[in-house]
Amino acid sequence: MAAPWTGMRGVVDVPSYVLMQPTTLCNLDCAYCYLPHRASDRRMPVAVAEAVADTVNRWAEQVERFSVVWHGGEPLAAGPEHLAALMAPFRGVEHHVQTNATLVDDAWCEFFAQHKIEVGLSLDGPPDRTALRVDRAGRPAYHRILRGVQALRRHGIRFAVICVVSDPRPDLATELYQYFTELGCYWLGVNIEEREGVNIRDNTHAAEAVRGFWAELTGAWLADPRIELREVEWSLHYLAAALRGEADTVLPRRRDPVPTIAHDGRVVLFSPELAGFADAPGYGDFALGNVLTTGLAGIVAAVARQPAGWVAEYFDGVERCRASCPYFGFCGGAHASNRYFELGRFDATETEHCRNTKIRLLEGVLDHAQGR
Amino acid sequence: MRKDAEPSVTGPRPASAGAGREGPADPLAERVRAAAGGLGRMVSRAEAVQRERADAAGRRGAPRWTDVFTTQFTEFSNRPR
């Protein structure tokens, strides 16, 4: 019997990025959104950002690259003055926003350029593929998103895209890939819709359809690899190592805790989707501390030193994945949020998300390699 | 077992060595071996594309990150490289 996978044991001392929630508000109401409280504008006080920066600025001195990702809600709904005030305490970091683009105009583009912000958009393809992205009146957001894209192009600001696919199937993949190459993004991440947070839509799909989607997407990228394609390139990176007999070297040795700071300073680790909940049965709000009372470095160190509560349960689940799943070397174990929201516990193992986004992804790439 | 479930992922499995790590009845490793010819060509193509991309970034003075794949692969891994 071979030794078990050796990556993803323990937690790194210095993460590579943090996610910040400048406001809970989103001006859209997408059908698959996982965020609670997105209809209300609960803004992050500057004191929270200052507390986070107190740790992050020290972390940033210790690593080549550190990112602060302003996520949401819709981060631009916080307004440029408040977002600037939240960013002001940080030193030596890259700033990123993940935005729905509907508020992006010339003024925001100037803001992005002035603050050297890397921009990621959320867009699911042409109008009929983006139909789940709507406002609170149910009106499609597509044309407002495109106006934002046009503003970015006018200003020469490069942008990445995260695309949610709710109905993965082979014939969709090439259409989507061609759309995004023509849109002008330089990077694309593809998320199969997840059942998590307040989104309880079913995410089970026929295996062959999902594998076919990934296989076709692989073919589309290889035929025209002008944009970075997260899923396919990561898969090929892993499979290259597997071909060399080095599959166990791909995962980081220790896990990045991905600290996520909610608007009120509460911190969740490992799964940003756990932020913002108050009363999960048996687990409470998932928060592991609050930066207004405990330094972020202390929160991360305490969890790394002595995992307790849901984190200990999650680590048990990771070890169960390690012991049982052939794909562990690729993914490092099911995400905490997917375990909880799909299966009700953190020590459960294989989720629909694992199947759709990790297992069938690798299998689809291998299918393409075998000409299937 | 569901009809559409991948045979390699449902039900109890041996502690896996994973692809490239010899282990008993490791379905992923077997899949990689079976696909090695086509896979090798795809990997070569991808690595050439990534080298070109890094060179282009260098020519325009952009940071040339050499840690392309060191961050975890999650849905929030949206850092430009």
C-alpha cells in the first residue's frame, strides 16, 4: 500500500490573500446567489479594515505577493469614497474587486486605475446564459453588465471573469468559451453552480453531461488558448505532474486558511461562503473571532494550533477524503461550505460540488486526451 | 450506485496513491496511464502557452509571477497571474 497523500496538512502561517466584505448589499438578486443579507446595506466600518490591515501589512512583508480581494455583496455598492477609506490602511498588497460590473462607469474605471485594482467580473455568457443574473425587479442585468465591460475596455483596464454554469453540457462549452474570448477578458474561471448558503437549488447533474462539458471546454481552449482558463490549466498542471509520477507534489504542503472578514469584523476561515450566517443549527455563525477584539493573525494562529468546533470536524473530513479519494491530490479535500450545505456536516466527504467541479473536470480532460 | 456515477468515485475505495503514485486498484492512475499519449501532447501545448504568456508579461514590464500554481485551486482563486 502506498503512503497517503502528503499535501494540505495543517495551516500556513501566512496566507496569500484575504477576502473582505465592504458591504452586504448587492444591487442584483441572482437566482443562484449564496449570500444572506444581500438586500441590506451593512457596511464595513473603517475600523474593521484598519484592524485587518494591522495583520495583513505584516503578512505582506513576509511573502512575495499578497492580495486583498474586495468581494461582496457587490463591493462597488459601498461607493468609491467608502471603498477608498477601507483600502487606505493597507500597505504592500494587491487590491482586487470581484464585481457584477453593473455599476462600473468612467469614474469607477478611473478609481481602478488610480488604486491599481485588478478587476474580476461575474458574467455567465451571452444574454440567455446570463438570465439568472437579475435585479430585484427580476429585470435581466446583462445589458448593464455589458455597459460596465465597455467602460473597462474604453479605459484599457484588463479584467478577469468568473462564469457560473447552471446546466453544464457539452454543446454549451464551446459557445461559452468563444463568447468570453470575444468579450476580451484575459482570464476565465468556470464555477458549476453550487448548492450552498441561501441557494438551495439542486446541483445534481448527469455525470456524462458534466464530463462532456469539461472535455469540450478543454478542446476549445487548446484550439485557441488566448485566455487563461483556470479549470483546464490547473487540471493539465496536475495531470502533467501525474505523468511524471509526481502527483503528490502538486498540492501546497499546508492549507491556506483564506481568511474572510465579514462587514462587522467577524472572521471565517477556509470557506468564504460561511460568512454572514447567524444561527446554523449546531454551529452558530461559523465565526472564529472578530478582528475588532482579536488580531487576525491571532485568530488564524489559534485555529492552526488547536482546531476546535466545526474546524476540527472539517479537518476530520479532510483526513477522510485523504484516505479514501483518488482525486485528493488534485483538490485537497471537499470545501467546508459544500460539505455543510450539501450534507449537513463538516466531516462528510464527497459532495456534488466535488463531482461537478473536481472529479468530472479531471475525467473530462482525460476524456479529451483519449479522443472521447 | 447511480447509473451515471463515475465508477471510480462511489463507494469504499482503497487508500489511494493517486495518479503517478503506484497503488492497488487506483482508478485515476490507470486513467492517466491510458491517456498518456494524448495527455502528453496537451500538456506540452499548455506549458508552451504558459511560457509565452509569462514572456509577454515580462516584455510589457508586468510582474512575472513564477508561482503560477502555488495557490489553492478554489472558486475564489481569482488572482491574476
